[in-house]
Amino acid sequence: MTTYTDLIFEISRPGRIGCSLPERDVDAVNLSEKLPAHLIRREAPELPEVSELQLVRHYTSLSNKNHGVDNGFYPLGSCTMKYNPKINEDVAKLDGFGRIHPYQPEATVQGALELLYELQEDLAVITGMDAVTLQPSAGAQGEWAGLMMVKAYHKQRGEKRTKVLVPDSAHGTNPASATVAGFRTVTIPSNKHGLVDVEELKKHVDDDTAALMLTNPNTLGLFEKDIVEIARVIHEAGGLLYYDGANANAILGKTTPGEMGFDIVHLNLHKTFTTPHGGGGPGAGPVGVKEKLIPFLPVPRVEKRNGRFLLNREEPLSIGRVKGYYGNFGILVRAYTYIRTMGPDGLRQVSESAVLHANYLRKKLEPYFISPYEQVSKHEFVLSGSKQKKLGVRTLDIAKRLLDFGYHPPTIYFPLNVEECLMIEPTETESKETLDAFADVMIRIAREVEEDPETVLNAPHTTVIGRLDEVKAARKPVVRYERETVQS
Amino acid sequence: MNIVLTDAARRQLLAFSPAEGHVPRIDAEMSGGCGVSVRFSLVWEEPRRGDTVVPLGDDLFLYLDRFTERYLEEHTLIDYRETDGFIFGDRLDSSCTT
Amino acid sequence: MTSTFRYLPDTDQDRKEMLSFLNVSSIDELFSDMPASIRLDGELAIPDALPEPALWKKMKNMASKNVELPLFLGAGTYDHYIPSVVGHMISRSEFYTAYTPYQPEISQGELQAIFEFQTMVCELTGMDVANSSMYDGFTALAEAASLAVGHTKRGKVVVSRAVHPESRAILQTVAAGPGYVAEEAALSKDITDLDALGKQVDGDTAAVIVQYPNFFGSIEDLQEVKRITKAHGALLIVSANPLALGLLEAPGRLGADIVVGDMQPLGIPMAFGGPHCGYFAVTKPLMRKVPGRIVGQTTDENGNRGFVLTLQAREQHIRREKAMSNICSNQALNALASAVCMAALGKTGLREMAVLNLEKADYACKLLQQKGFSVLNQSPFFNEFVVKLPKPVAGVQDALIEAGFIGGFDLGLDYGDPNGMLVAVTEQRTKEEIEAFIHALEGIVQ
């Protein structure tokens, strides 16, 4: 069987069409009478011209060259690639949710507003916060919105604090968001146990500290045991605590960021709350805050008064709008459906299973890879490929070899403080059989590294395409199709 | 593969007295998370299995593993500056991707 | 306890085996690192779990509380027909259950689809480079402004008041971060006042931002705006409706440096405002400054064509706090939806659909004028225009709903014009619906 390799532009033939338009039932307009000549399009955009079946075959062929959670195990650390329930998709596609306009009068969208309101309430409970905005469209946007609230909060108190503290194990978006919000970032090193070094932290905390951003459990999958002390140090200096919810899958029903002392939280609904990752989006990054930050939340806010749901657009201290309309509604519908499917008992079991799975898989692999930290893992764990590196095989090679067995590799080379890092997050939705089979393959690859390194170094062997030349893609960027380029 | 050292880089490499059994190596390090980037460094380490050894004149041999070879450009100029250490032209960063 | 949750596969036996392998007696021991003082005592106070049949009923009931009626409402989100094929293609779970294509060997489908999407955006806009998509058109516009400020090292952007109010609101929020100024440019009736703009733009202006067609549906003369930006070395940022580009000259041909917008009109459901899909396109000199992801073409070890997230040559440090943008995701699935829709429409279909929109709006406008309504727009418009009602729009909406229609956007909200109604007429509206709507409107305002 030959693999399909055409671009849609290459199967295009003038005169074909893949859809039908309604008939014209009004008078034709002479464009050149209506518009000045220079604003009328001279050359039509070169969109492909294909029949509907060609279109279907094309995208079906492309989908066959893609690996999703439905295809197989996807232990991509920090991304929480759990199962995406099918009923969520069906609910989001209901006409009553999919075909309503954001500016319809409130009276005609009471169901949508009710859903948003209840989701706000649920997420406030789950995070231990007092109020939630659903507006941010992704974790990074949530971080930025949260930091803009931090800024507004200090300003309101007559202070201009410029410094945001971020541990060295944090996601790269944390410092990036701080910069975009107009702060400077100070990096706090981790100690040898993989946790925030509290003594080191104290050295950097002062009256210029606006906030500390923390992921807990952190990106090494370890719970920051000193969180209560950390919170005290920050609060005593007048700073705020920001919780990056990327790893919230470990704490549902066990604790909350609110209990830990955090003031602001973002959640990634596409991680913890099963909305599909969509090949890179859309997601959603709601932000919850404690009471003292409520005035600064973005507008509009969904509120309930006298049994009716409404949009409040007027809040004088609000940081304003961060996203069009009311957030990624279709994603919010899916998360709401999931929370109603699981209830309190189910969500707690989610985290318990996620943690059990991570520790089980970790212990199975520890004899074969360096496991850099002692402490019990939460929902994910890291391994180091430093032993394999000495044998001339790198973590990237191991990742590529995993492809041959139908697995998506773990997150690699992150966090940055672990050499040749593999970050593994099995999630609660995988069966023990899957974990065992994956462990067997990892152990087999570890043996191959010792006995048959060429097999690993030349991997993958079974994918539709071999390793790609990323250097060439960077040096001579080709970022769009052009007819001439292909013919030459 | 064509690796060229500036005079400053050569001087610095020859002047260094490494630990027993250590050799100079060009090593590609990847950083992941929010996007993937590749950075090159010059380190003294024990040889790794399968290393390529590149002679640079009679007096200097550079080691690199297969992984590093994949990412190194066809022509690589290595310079040395007091302030920055060894410099390998541009580094490679992906667009931000977590 | 046996799991009653269909997404959780562990049996009692599984749990027992895993715990015994770990040498612990209970799952609770795995949480021993959480200090007791922060542990929750009881269950989360959220509603109990529902079985799927009951949940389905509940959700259908909730959805049915939302009213769907023929819409004469647009203002940035439009009711267009979405070919059936679009939903089927994006429902391939190999696409929607995947994440960012970190491992190109098993993500060629997604990568190629996005490469094709980028090409289509370039074709539509007449630009050299497009990224793989943004959160939405509004945030894309703010990112474009930040890019311009970073690129020109100037302190302000000038944004037309005829740019969508939500775009302007988000721009204000974003500008407060790095601390640049977003100044508004005045209107001359339904378009940007070019004389005033000419005086406002100066040597500290990083960019001028206009919308095409603008918020009132009118078509700004980009050529004239470009004359002004060019004279001061400022960038021209255009926010464009991609459907309108089927018949309007490409902004790239008229001098735009950055073109942004939202793909929602092409294959993406309105969905109460999201998720939609921003696009972002630039000229070649700005390529390395584009936020978000870009897919590039390359070859594998055997010379086969393949696609990867492009690495970009940069200097010295890992970006982290040096980043110009914190955007780390795109709207891949919706970019895919719009690519499928654009391919279904094709070169001629897109133009036909655009023309149909213009004609229907033209018909509605003329009919309203015949009935004695006055229309604000003096310039040519696309599929949207402003009708001045003899009484406030706010009081008319409910009556229109009674009559079976959702009326246009109330300009009292953002423009202090309570009698101005922004009416959108897409290809979805039949002649009969247009006539019935106008008939109803006549009755209500009399």
C-alpha cells in the first residue's frame, strides 16, 4: 500500500466544488457599480477545487497519519492526555448550544448562562476560590489574566510591585506571561529533593514581590510539602500566590489551592476536565480568585439575580476584557458535562487513580532508568535518560523508538532541571494492562540501548515517515504551498 | 561535516587541561516544555559509545554523538569569547508549543 | 469499593495488585505528602454524579432553554451555512483527541492540515506567512499591536473606532501589560475619518489598525490608510472578515503589514461566541516575530516530504521571560474546520458565497429604505449595515423575538447611538425571511 502524500492543492482541478450554496433569490448586484475598482478583488485566492468525496478521502487519509488518545496510550507529562468522553462531544453539538449567537438578548440564552453560572460555582468549589471567570481561552491566557489582576490589586493598594517569582521547574509560559503582563521574573532554584528551596525563596521575597507562581504538584510530579510555609512567607511580604493548575489532576477532592493558601488559580479544562486537546486547541483556562481579588475579575461576568441569569458588564475596578464574548463556550459545555458525570465521589477517584497509576508505573521503570527523586509521586513522574546517554543513546531516540510500538512518547526534555528528562503521566483512564504493556516496552528499549543501540538510534522504523530534518525547516523555512516550488 | 575553529577557540581548547580520560565534545542539549530548543555546548567528558571523532589538525580531536550530529549544521563555526565562552552561531528554538 | 465510573478502569483486584507492588496498604498513603492541615475533610460540595441517560436529558433540556430563530444579528459572529462534511472531518478522533504535534512522525495528518490552512490564509489575505491560528480574531488583533510596538520600538498604536468594540477593549487590557498606548481614531459617519487620522499618526505611532469591512459593515479604503501609515513609517494592521476577502481586494495587495481576523464565518459554529479561530498573517520581513506556532515543510532521511513545527533560529537564551508573547496553543481543530470549509467552497464557491452575502444585505437595505427607514452607511458595505430606528433598539428586541426573529446589534451599547441597529444579512436568510423581518420591524416601530 502506498501512503497518501498529496497536498489538497495538488489534487485540485478547476471547475470542481465540494459544497452547494443556496440559490440567489434577490437581485444581482453589479460589483463595479457598488465598489471602487481598487477594492474589488482582481485575482481570486487559490483555494483548492475538489469534489466532496475527494475532500473526505483527503482528510481521512490525513487523520490516518495522526495519533490521538483514541488510537493509543499517550503519557505526555503535564498535558493530562486522558480519555475525552463522547457524550461531551454530543452535548456540545446540540443546536441549542452550537447555534446560538453571543449577542442574543439574555432572555433567549438562559440555558447557556445557567450552564456558565453553574460551572463557575463548581470550579470555585473544586479550587477553593470565591469566584471564577470562564473567559480565558487557554492556560497561558489564564496566567496572564491572573497576573493582570495581581497588578491591579497592588495598584489599588497604592503599590507598584514589579517582581514575580517563578521556580526553575515551572512551565515556560509562567515567566512569559509575567513578562507580557509587565513584570520582571526572578527564578527560584529547586533543592536536591526537587522542591522549592524555601530558604532560597526567602532571600528573594521583599516588598517588591508582586506574586509567586507555583504549580503544585510541581512539574516533577512532586507535592510541594512546604506549601503552607511558602504561602506564609509570600503573604507576610504582601505578595500574592498564583496557582498554575496544569497539574490539578492530582488533587481533586483531596485538597484545594484555596486550602493551600493560593489567592489565584487557573485550570486547564483540556487537561483535568477531559475536553479534547484538538491537535493543539481550542482549550479553556478559567481563573478563580479569593474574595479580595473579585473586584478585578474580567468583565462581563455571569451572575444570577432573582432566578434569572445575566451578564454584568459594569465593574469599575475590573481589568477589562481578556477574550471575545464569554470564553470558549463549546469547551465549557464539555467540562460541565464531565463534572456532572463524575460528581464529587468520581472526581476524588480520578485523582486517586491518577496518583496510583503514576507511582505504579514509576516503580516498574525505576530499575532501568535513573529516577532522580525520592518523594512519592503524584499524577506524574520524571525519569532521567542520563544512564543511556553515556551509551550514546539520547532520550529523543528512546521517544522515537516508542513510536514503533504505537505509543505516544512522554514529554521529553522538560523540566529543564532533569538531565535527558522523560516526564510520564499515565492518567486515571488507562487500564493496568496498558500500564504493564507500556512498562514492558520501556524495559525492552532500555535493553536495546545496551545490546542493540542501532535499533534505537535509527528509530522510528514503522511510522509513515522517518525522522524529519528540523534544521532544514528552520534554516530555509517553507511555510506555505507554492505551485512553482513543487514543479522545480 | 565541516567544523571550523577560530584561533581564539583553538587556543582555548588547547590550553585546557582536562581530567583523566576526558575529551572535548560538542554536545547538543534539548530543552522542552514550552516548545523545543536545541543548544550546543563544548564540554569535557568521557567518550560515549558510538561517538564520531572529528580531527581538527593534528593536535585536536572533537567528539560528538549521533544526536548532536543530527542537529549540527553542515558548516559550523566555533568561536570563543571571554564573556560568553564558546559560541556556535545561532541556536534553534521552536515556536512556543506547550 | 468497585468503580462505578465508566472512565475509570481500575477494579478492586487491579488496585490491590498495584498497591501491593508499591508496598503500601492504601491509596491514602500515596497522599501522605499533603499536610493534614490542607486536606479536605469531606467530599467537594458539587452536585452528585448523573448516569448518562439522565445527564443527556438534563443537557438537552438546558440547551432547549436557548432560543434559535432566524438571525439578523452579526457584529463579529455570523450565521453561515456549515457544509455537513466539515463536522464529519473534524469529528475524526485522530484529530480531536491528539495534542500539539510534538512528535511529527505520528502527527503528519495534523501538521499537513495546518500547513494547508496556513497556505489558504496566505491566499485569502495576500500575505507571505500565516501562523497556525490564534485564540480568536480579537486577541489576534491585540497580539498584532504588541508585535508592531516591539518591532518598531514605538510607544503607541492608533485604532479606528470602527474596529470591533471587543477588539478595542482587549487591546486596552493587553496594552496595560507592557504599557503602550492604544489611541482611538475618530469616525466620519460609518468609516474612519482619514483627515483626522492623518493628523493623529506621528513618528511615535507603531501601527494603525482598521477593520475590513469595519464594525458597521462598511469597506474602509485601505489604500488611503496605507498612504498615511507609510508617510510615518508605521505598520498597517488590518482585521479582515475572511469571507469578505472572496470579493474584496486582498489587504496584502493594498499594503497591509499584518492581517488578522477570525475564521468563524468559514465553517465554525457561532457557539455563543466560542471557540472560534483567530488567524494571523504577515509580510516576510515580520516572519520571525509572529506569535504562536508555524508549521514548516521539510524532508525525512529518505528525502520524503514531511511537516514539522518550525524551529526558529534565535539568539543566546532560552526564551522564557524574554518572550514577546506568551501564546502557547492555537485553535488547531477550528483551523482544521475552516480549512475543510474553504476547500469545500473552493476558489469559485468562496467568491459566490461572498457575493450572495453582499446581495442579500443590499436587498434588505434597499427594502428598508423604501419603507422609509434611514441607513447610516454612506460607503459601500458587505453583509452588514446600520439602520436608524425611530425608537431605541432596546425596546424593539423583545417584540422582534415575538415576531420570530433575532434583531441586529444595539449600537446604544458601545457607540451611544440607542436608535442604531447593526443588521447582518447572510446567505442563510431567504428573501421571504428578509421581507418578513422588515415587515415586523415596520409594525413594531410605528
